[in-house]
Amino acid sequence: MVAKAGSGTGLKNPIRKVAVIGAGLMGHGIAQVFALGGCKVTLHDVDGAILENAVKRIKENFQLLGEARQVRPASAERALARIRTTTDLEEAAADAHFVTEAVSEDLELKRRIFEWLDRVTARHAILASNTSTLKITDIGGHLRGSDRVVTTHWFNPPYLVPVVEIVRAETTSPETVDLTAEFLTKMGKEPVRILKEVPGFLINRIQTAMFREVLSLLEMGVAEPAEIDRAVMGSFGLRLPIIGPLKTVDLGGLDIWYKGMKYLYPFFDNSREPQKVMREKVEAGLLGRKTGKGFFEYPPASSGNEEERERDKKMIKLLSLLHSKKR
């Protein structure tokens, strides 16, 4: 690794030691990426059982990658050897050059963690949050070392999805952003710099806007859930990994899209609250696969990770195909 850690202080050190705070859905995959990239990783959680499950899931992820010939067994073994786990927060973060916080979306919890990290970490260490909606300015903009805080928003599954959003706080130094982007690139990711800190950043705003319209169509009885999913997956969803939305408009012709927008915009959903169909399911405890039913039903005997494993296998094949086309 030659990426440097630092902030406006001008202090720099190679990023070789990384801490990930929170070993749940996102944290274990983020730790896997850093370890595969050559860093020594300390993965922290308050619950030892969560840490054990995190290591198990990382091994399963490497097994999938190995079966797809994306990672050699020896590389996976070396990466696993670089990961250690602990329930001691100070042990995890004190000597880290780069810290990624990946706990639940609780502003006060994140603020407390960042306040503690600001006290115990070296001044040159970069402090990143994986928040998906909260402003990093609210999380760490008040700290003594607020110039070294930044959002690095990963997407699930983090060990596969290439893009990571980088969002700066009002106080974040340009050097911190540059070094974070350089580091993520060396880890095999595609950093996207968000120029203005807005709620939901870039991708979640686009995704949630689409979901709002999907729920509206569902409520109106336009199509059944399975048909809606099938329609998206087999149309513009198929095109998106190859060509983005703005290039699509360019190729189709702005004049044609403009006429379509003028006609359709008045019919689009403009709800300011989650729709009734969503609220009723949440209130009834129909939360998706984890409760056995959401928009679809899931058999009680199915493994909790089966859906994710099938998703990941398909994503690995797609990413492999896309990478081969770039060569």
C-alpha cells in the first residue's frame, strides 16, 4: 500500500492498518475488501457472536469468489489471516490509519463513536462513516479533528458492488477526500465524489425515488409485485450496468425525452410520506424475508442466507462479464 492517511495537519503515513467498527450486514464485507487489498484489519463489535458470524460469512464470500475463479484460495487465506476481531473498541481503533464506522443508522450512537475516535486515534487517521442517509457534518463536524471525517457510503454486498460514495462534511479537508478516494481505488473500488452534502446523497435518492413510484403503481393495482420486479429487471434494469441514465437520454435524444417528461410528470407520485401499502406491512410485522413475508413469501425452512447467496452468484457472473468486456 502506498496510499497515505492524513488531513489538513499535513501528517501522512501509509494506510496499512484499518479498523471497521460494526461487524454486521455491511461491516464484515467492508473488512473483507480491506483485507483482500493487503491491509491489516481489526473488526470490532460489541457482541462476540456477531464477530464469529462475520468471520463465517467472510469465509463463505471467499468460497463463492473462489468457485467463480475470481479469487485464488491462497489469496483468500492470506486475507483471512489479516483480519482479527475484538470487542474492545480502543484495541480496534487506537493504532489504525483508517477507521470505517458501520453501525446502525442512529445519529447519537454515531456521534458518540466519532467523539471517542477523535480522542483515541492518531491525528493523521481518517475517520469514515458508512452512513447511508445521515449527514457527516452532523456526525463529526463538531470534532476537534473534523477536517479528517468523511462519509464512505458502501452498497450491499460491499465485497461485490464497485461504487463507494465519498461525501465530505463542511469541515472535511480536500486532502482527506483525495486520500480516501486514492485508498478506495487501491482497494479495487470505484469512488464517486459527491460535491454537495444532501440527505440520501446521490444513489439512495435515485433509488428511493424509483421505489416511491413502484409503490404507487402497486397501490393503484397496475401490476403485481412479481410482475413489477420482472419488468424492471428485464428492461432498463438490464441496461443500467452498461449505460447510465443520462447517457441513455443522450442516445435517445433530449427532445424526445423532454416531450415524454412533459406528458408524464403530472401523473407521477409525489407522496411526502411512505405509502399506505408500505406502512401497513411494517405495522403488521411483514418485514420481508426475515419474518417470512413482505411483498413476497419465504418458506420457513429456507436458510437465512440463501437469497443473498443466489444474488451474489449472479452478481459475480455479471461483474466478471463486464470486466472482461473492458479488457
